[in-house]
Amino acid sequence: METNESFERPSPAEAAAALETARQARAAGYAPVPAWFFPALGLLVAGVMLFQIDVIAPELALLAVVVVIAGYVVTERVYNKQVSRSGIAPRHLTLGRQLVLVTPLAALWIAGEILDARWGWVWVVAAAVGGCWTIGYGLFHNRRAQTSA
């Protein structure tokens, strides 16, 4: 329903500010994940795979699992705190993107379990490949988020 009130056009400065606010709101969903997140996640992935080596003493293996879990919790807490403080939510990984990240890691884990009996050092290779894959995927994800903003 229209009113008979006169509509005033915004000034050029007000219009530019409104356009900038709209652009920032659109770009907020495409902000890259903090640069430290995927390397930290890659180190945790590599750590979990390294704990599969049979040489680790049982008492150290339990401690190592606790350290990895604590590292994951600290990484998530710091990440969430940084995101809430900035006010700009990074682009979330959709289910498809999560599957692209996790499927090669699962295949690597299965291959490590199969080949572990034959080659004991396979977990060192799996840890290096898994860590590099996670970090590389993060770099790709952030570059894609930056170019689409």
C-alpha cells in the first residue's frame, strides 16, 4: 500500500554506504577460514595416523590420543572465539566439501590398516600424505572463498 508521504532520495554518500554494507553482507558468507585452521587440522590428522604405529609404547599411545583430542578441542575453541569476535562467519564446508576432504583420508586410513602388516612404516607415509592433503585442501578452499567474494 502506498503512502502519500514524499520519498527523499539518499545522498550519494548514503547510497555508497548502503551498497558497501550490502556487499559486505554478501561477502560474509564467503570469507575464508582463518589461515592457521587447516594447518592445525593437518597436524592433528597426521598425529592421529602416527599413533597407529606399533612401536609406540601403550602408555604413550593413550597420552598421545589425549593430546590429539585436547588439540582438537583447543583448535575448535580458538576458531569459534575468533569467528565470534570478528563478527564475520567464514564460508562453511558443505556436506559435499566435507566428503571431498574426508573421503581420501578414510581411504588412506583403510590402506594403512591393510598395508600395516606388510610395511610397518606405512603410517609415517600416511601421516605425511594425510597432513599435506588437509593443508592443501584448506589452501584451495580459502583461495576459492577469496576469489568468490
